[in-house]
Amino acid sequence: MQSIVGEILSGEFDDADNMFTLQTIKSFQTETTLKKNQLESLYGYLIKHQDEDGQIISLFDQMLIRLSQEEVKTLLADLESISRMYH
């Protein structure tokens, strides 16, 4: 596993399973895995809506996390670097 520490999120990428385990987003602790298509879906949504005043994303459909417009752009950069790791 390879540790990833981005500006907005951190976690570990498991090359054998081709999966990213998200461990923190902003200052919130979590534990969820993202397959390639899930990461691409999140990335695609944020790209389409990056010019808005920000976004609210949910973890486990329960905990809402507010992202400013600048944080959305930073999260996009984090997601881009992770997406290059998938095969």
C-alpha cells in the first residue's frame, strides 16, 4: 500500500486491489474505499460544478462536509493525482 497525503484528503492506495482507501477529508476521519469508477464519478461531478460557490459532499450519506470553491479546486487536484495510480 502506498500512503497518499493531499491538501484536502489522505489515505492509502492498494495497488493489488486497485482501490483507494480514504482516511481523512479536510479534518474529518473516515474509512471508505473508492474504486476507479467511483473516484471518476466524484471527479466528474466536481468538474461540472467547480464554478459554483462551493459544494457540500456527504460521507456515508450522513455527515455533510462543506467545501469552498477553492477547496473544490484543491480536492480536484488531489483526485487527479490519485486517479493516475489506478490501472
